[in-house]
Amino acid sequence: MVRDVTISCRLPEELYHVLERKAAVERRAVDDVIVEYLAQHTTGPRPATAASRKARKRRLRKYMGICKVVDPHAADNDRIDAELAKEYGRGLDVEGH
């Protein structure tokens, strides 16, 4: 989840110029570069940036389509639901079985 929050803060002029130049070279908004900088220089969970989301999608794409499904009905949700209902009806979802 991304939440837009407006923050006003004072940055050393040198730091702002470095971030501004980086944004220009990468053709990105200065705000995005600043958010990325803050994410890299803080502790705790890192927020997803536009760049990190794109990188994650790139890594995932190389695995798309590598699975060959023999069953032509493998994506039939009604059949899947029926099979799940049948298995749950056997009582296997209860502890001790």
C-alpha cells in the first residue's frame, strides 16, 4: 500500500543537488529519488519504490510460461472448487486426522 504524505524538511544544499542531478540523469522525479534515498538509508521494512516494483516484475517475467500444463482444464475454477470441496468433505482439514 502506498500512502501519499507531504513532508517538509530541510536538506543540506549539497545533498539536494546530488539527488537532483541523479534524478536528471535517470530521468526521474526528484521526489522519487529522495524517497528511494530515504528507503536505502533507514532501518526497518523498506517501502516499495517504482524502481523496485519494476525490478520485481522483471525478475518474475523470466519465469512466466515455463510451466507446461498437460491438463487442458487446469484453470477450470468450477472443477477446482469441486475437487477442493470433495477433499475438505473427507475431514482432512480437522486436526488429528
